[in-house]
Amino acid sequence: MNRATLRAAFILAVLAIGTTQMSVALDLQLKGKTALVTGSTAGIGYATAEALLKEGADVIINARSQESVDKAVASLKAATGRTPRTKYSSVPRPKLRLLYR
């Protein structure tokens, strides 16, 4: 994604968090685009995934536990009518720390 698309996705996520009762209709021209949203089973990551799905993007969500992924998929499908693709990451937390040194 280019910088403008990322900025638009961030703004959309902020709007999605602040407008839980209100629907925001923007056309960010994301149909046919694919987004990998990390940390996407809760919080800002979840809101970003939801907003991108609503805008027509194909979204891949991930988490460290299959249970978290399953719950997020069910919730996102109920909220958007679309099912995100998933990626379960089974890398143990101590090994993740080694990756970021």
C-alpha cells in the first residue's frame, strides 16, 4: 500500500472507533486490494480490519491463538457481512522477542 492509502486506512479506523452507532460511508477505492492487519483480533487492529472490510478490501487477520482468530472472524462477519482470510501465527512469544532485537 502506498502512503496515502495507509493514511486513509488509519483515518477510517479512527472514525470506526469513534462512530460505533453511526455508519461512515467513504469510498477509498480499496476493492480488489489486499490488506494484512496485524494485531487484528482486538482494539485498533480489529477496528482497522473491520473498516477495511467495509470498504471492500480483502483483509487477512492474524493472532497467536486460533481461538482469538475464530472469535474475530465470527465478529467481523457479523459486523460486515464479509469473511476475512486468516493466518494463525504459532511462533512462541520468546522467539518473537528474538526477531525484534
